[in-house]
Amino acid sequence: MDDLQKEIVEEYPDSEIQIIGINGAGHESGVETAADGRDLPLLQDREGVDVSSLWDVTYRDVIILDEQNEYYTTYNLTSNDLSEAEKYAALKATLLAAAGLN
Amino acid sequence: MLFSGLCLQGPLLAFTLRGMRAFENRYLALLWGFLLAFLAYSCTGGEGTQENDSQERQQEENNNQGGDDGVDDGNDGEADGDDDDEAAGPNPVVSIESPEDGGVYSKNQTFVFQAQVADAEDSPQALTLEWRSNVFGVLNNQSSNSQGVAYFVLSSLMAGNHTLTLSATDSDGNVGTDSIAFAVYDPNNLVADFSLEDVNPTSATYEEFVSPRDYLGRISAWYFGHST
């Protein structure tokens, strides 16, 4: 995801697309590993907030919001492995489409 | 070619005619006279026509060349003249002061639209103003006050990414414009909000609390995972 963010910034420097990671509540011990070598914001969920329930998400969902902060679409990385070039390109295309760039 | 060949023989024919008159053969002389007259007419008339045609073509070409040049020059001159006329005097100066460029607003809030306009020749009130949004269309046409302040208020605005343009036109037709962009969202359609701390030491927002609302006006992708 970090590479995808950098790629979008390089190719579309004026684009307003930001990827944010959310580490599941109760998994704080894995933050160092999750953040290692990455520059993306990594938010730590907690029981009092529980964003996973609030947004009714599935593990490894990427929830995309449009410019109005409204739900745009979901892209799950378990069913769409980003190590496959086609899946990676599809997510990138979805983000660019949300921004009206393709 | 035929006429040219016959014309070369014109003096010979005239000599022959004189010879025949010596024999007082009136009828034959009259016939030869007609033939000679016809040949003389054909030679002088044909050459004259060709010369005239040539001269006419040359004249036409000259006219065309001159005419084309003249027309082009004339058009250019006219266009330049029109441009000069249209460009007479500077354009009005326009500056939008509100809403804020790049701002994000709820659709049901009060929107204050304010700008400053001025013109070198016309008074501010004389300028024709048009506030236009790419989302809604024309928002307002009210004139400014004597100080050049253009102002109006809306109690709501359609959700969307607005490009707002204010144009001011003076009495000479000169147009000055200013544009800004801002986002308007519908609070009823927003995703549920939250605020969590950024725990990545190398992130630009490290130790800040981040919310989806921080990304209004932008595309945001929220990846839900957990690392062990």
C-alpha cells in the first residue's frame, strides 16, 4: 500500500488521494512491524472507538471514501491479493476513478 | 495554327487580288475580296482576342494576387482593429474574498460570498457581475456597492466540488475574472466519523489524531488490517 501511495503521488502529483492504515484494536504489539519501512499514517483502533464495527468492515477491507466523505466502494485484499499485478492495478484504477483521474 | 498560317500569306493574297483585278473579273475579285477580308478579320481579331485574354488573365491574376493580399491585409487590419477596440482599456480587477479557496463546507450552512471589484474607467456599480458555480450555474448577478464590494448570502448550497467564478464586465466589454474551488458536503450522507491516533513514527501525522473528516475534499482509502 505504501508503494501504491508513492506511485500515485509520483504519477499524479496534484491528486488528492490518501491511503491510511488502521491497526485492529488489541493488536498494538504489531505496530512496529506494521509501520516498518512505511510512511503511511497508521491509526491504532481501540475498544472505545471500534471502527471495524462502526463501519462494519471485514478484515483486510480497503474502504474508499469520495471527496464528500461518502462511501465509494470496498476492495478486499484477501480476495484481491496485491502481489498480483492485475489486482494491484485494479485497486489503483479504482482510486484514480474515485478522484476522477481515469 | 490555321489562322496563323493564313495570315502569313496575307500579302501574297493581296498581290493576287490586284492581279485578278487586272483581268477585270469582278465576281472572282469580289469572292477573293471576301476571303481576304475574312482572313484579315480572323488574324487581327484572333490575335487581339488572345492578347486580350492573356492580358485579362494577367490582370485577373494580378487582381487576384493583389486582391487576396488586399483582402487578407484588410481582414488582418480589421481583426487587429477589432482586437484593439476590444482590448481598449484594462480588464476590471476581481478578487474573491469569501468563501475560502480550498475550503470544505456543510451544505446547510450559511454561505457568504464576497469579492472586491474595480475598473480603471467605470465605477464599481457600473460593472456587470456574474457569480457562477460549475455545480449550480449562475448564483447571483447583483452589482457591487460604490466601494467595489460585491456581496450576497445563501442559506445552503448543493453538495459537490464547486469551482466558483466571478466575472466583471465593464462598459467597453472588457472582462475580469477570479476563480476559487471549494467542497460542499451533505452531512446526512457522511460516513460515521471517528478519531484515532497515528502511531507510525515516520508518518507526517505521527501522534496526531486523524479523522475521516480531515479528508473532506480528498479521496481517502482506509485499510483495515492488524499486525502481530
